[in-house]
Amino acid sequence: MIEPGPEFGQLFRMFEHTAFRLETRDQYKSANEAEALRQFTAGEPVDMSWFQNWLTMIGQATAAGRRFARVRVVSLPLTNYSRFGALTKSQQL
């Protein structure tokens, strides 16, 4: 298992065909998204600027013909983190 960090992020930049990710936790604690999650939970406007590097990387990889796939197992009712995740993923569309 590779823990989140530079090596994990590098996997999303170096793959050749398809990157698949299985997420099974109700919440992931990422320093990158902590403030945006706090804003979302407080009902404030969410600053998604922290997410731009990821979106740029996804755009470059898909333009080069590489694919991303993800399955996320969630509990019901959805946690605030899962609801927040739906917001961030909609930013990719």
C-alpha cells in the first residue's frame, strides 16, 4: 500500500493507460482540502483553487488518451465529506 503523498500523486502522472482507484473510507483526511471542506460544512462559498493542479493534470492525461476510473463505496446517510466529494468531482465535468 502506498500512503498519500508525493509517491502516490506520481502514480497519477506516470501511468500509461488507465488509473483505477478504489475508495472505501467515509472520509480521507487531506491537508489540501481541509479548508474547502470546512467552508462546505459551514455553508460558505467554497474556494476550489486548491483543486486546479489536479484538474490540469487530469485534463493533460485525458488529452493524451489516458483514462481515470474510480469506485467510491459510501455509507448512508452520506457523510459531509462524501457530499463535499460530489461537489469536487462535479468540478471536473
